[in-house]
Amino acid sequence: MRPPFPVRVLGAAASVAVRRLLAVLGIMGGRGAGKTRAGAEWVRQVVEGSLPLDRGEARRVALVGETFDQVRDVMIFGDSGILQCSPPDRRPVWKASERKLIWPNGAEVQAFSAHDPERLRGPQFDAA
Ligand SMILES: Nc1ncnc2c1ncn2[C@@H]1O[C@H](COP(=O)(O)OP(=O)(O)OP(=O)(O)O)[C@@H](O)[C@H]1O
Ligand SMILES: [Mg+2]
């Protein structure tokens, strides 16, 4: 079932992270606690602007998981992932050849495996 939107998952914690008062935000929870969904909503909150084509706080975001397949299958295409959590007019498009999600406002999220940290050098991400 598609989750309802918009949902303010992280509330105050997300907004201080978005305003860069927090450098790192960690979430610990059991099965089904909402970790993946909170991550997807956080990404939405930093890349989306007020209207679908408006710029958000971040233009380039790195999405890092244990493996690349996990990032793609769970964090991007999963039931609680970014695509399911995004309303149609703000839904990004997956560009497999570049391992990137591209939003209607031009923001980009690039998927990485934690096993290959050197790949993160270069693109100058606004958030990860
Ligand atoms: N704040 C919320 N409002 C509405 N639904 C939510 C919220 N947080 C999580 N959910 C829903 O609860 C379900 C479980 O969430 P999620 O998949 O994020 O859990 P998880 O902690 O990542 O679980 P797992 O340990 O299995 O990886 C999903 O259907 C998700 O959409
Ligand atoms: Mg999860």
C-alpha cells in the first residue's frame, strides 16, 4: 500500500538537521519502526522546494547503504523508499546508467555502496 503523504516523520529533529544545526542524525529502532521511511522523508525534505519545480536546500545528495543493490531495492524502490514516498508531481526519475535519482527541480541523489567509499570523492555533495 502506498504510504500517505505528506508525512512529517522526523518533525523537529529533521528540521534542525535540514538547517544544519545537526551534522549527523542517527536513528535506532526495531523491525518496522520507520527507519527507511524516515530516511526517505528526510531526503525529500532536503531536496524539495515549496513547489515541485522550486529548488530545495540541497541539490546533490549521496545515498549510502551496505551495498548498491540494497540502496536501490530498499531505499529507492522499496515499499518505504523514496519513490513510494513521493507524490506524483515531485517524484524523481531513476537513471540507472548514472545510479541517480533526478527530481523535477533538478536535484540529484546518487546511490553508493559503503564498501566503495572512494567513489564518494569528487561530486561535492550537499548532504548524505
Ligand atoms: N511516520 C510515519 N507515518 C506513517 N507511516 C509510517 C511512518 N513511519 C513508518 N511508516 C510506515 O511503517 C512501515 C514500516 O516502516 P519502515 O519500512 O521505514 O521500517 P524500518 O524501520 O525500515 O523496518 P526494517 O527494520 O524492516 O527495515 C512502512 O509501511 C512505512 O511506510
Ligand atoms: Mg528498513
